[in-house]
Amino acid sequence: MDLGLLGQAVGMFAVTNVDDIVILALFFSQAAGHRGGSARVVAGQYLGFAGILAASIVGALGAGLLPETVIPYLGLLPLALGLRMAWRAWRDRHDTPTDELAAGRGHGPAVFAVAAVTFANGGDNIGVYVPVFATAGTDGLVVFVVVFLALVALWCLLGRFFAGRPAIARLLARWGHILLPVVLVGIGLLILVEGGAFGL
């Protein structure tokens, strides 16, 4: 295997997905104590990232699955999820903050909620991956896909690790139900503004 290509794949994934570790830590903190919650976070992360890879590969092959003008509007997904969570946090503000996430009270995070946030947050990644994939050739493309999917597992482990540190876990348990909506709304707005959606 070409070590230069391997290094490029690792570096590109790390740079384009560093913010996902924070989001994953928040999701894992919400999953704590819910049966199968962590598995749903991992499944959602893989599902969302598989969508990013599929769109990038199709784009690289020239099919243009996602026109460039559409990508900024992916910011509406985390924005809507964040606003929904913020509404629930406000509505349940007098209750003990039990870990509740986008779909399913008392069940922790839902697979498709995690996948939607992952895909929307990685929408800008597609613009980075498409030109690289287009010039990588078939063998290079396989390397990128394998490395990226392996690193998704590492990212999930890091997210769970940070969520499981006592100090971080206490912080997330106390403020996670507020922090996650704020992060999601911020991500959504950032994607919309940086992409020039709605003339912003």
C-alpha cells in the first residue's frame, strides 16, 4: 500500500471530521444508561458517513448526485434537529434532565437522527472529497474508503472515551441536553452561512 496515499487519507479524514468528535461525545453522553444507545450512535454515524462517501463517489464519477448549490441547504437538517431538541429541553426544563435525544423519549439517540446530523455536518466534506476521489483512481479510491471507514470506528471510540471521562461525563450529563441543541443549531447556521444559502 502506498504510504503517502494512506497518510493523505488519514490527514484528510482528520481535518474534515475533527468537529465530529465533540458531537459524538454529546451523542454518547445522551446514550448512557439506555439499552443499545451506544450501538445506535455508532450505526447512525456509519450510516451518515456512508451517505457522505456515496455522494462523494458518485460526484467523483461525474453523476452529480448532489449539485453544489444544494450542499449549503444540508445545514437545515442539524438546525431543525437542534431547534427541536432546544424546544424539548425548554418544555421539560422543570423535570430532571433525563437523557433524551431526537427520537424516542427514554431511548437515547435514534439511528436516523445521528445519521442526519453526521451527513449534514459532513456536507461540506463532499466538496473536499469529490475532486480527490476523482483523481485517485480505482485503487486509490478503495484506500480512501477503507481508511475512512476504519477511522469512523476510531472517532466513535474517541467520542465514547470523552463522554465516559468522569469530569466530562458530569459536564455532559448536566449540560448536554442544552449543549447539544446549541452545537447543532450552530453547525446548521455555519453550513448555511458559509455555503451562501438564502443569500446569507
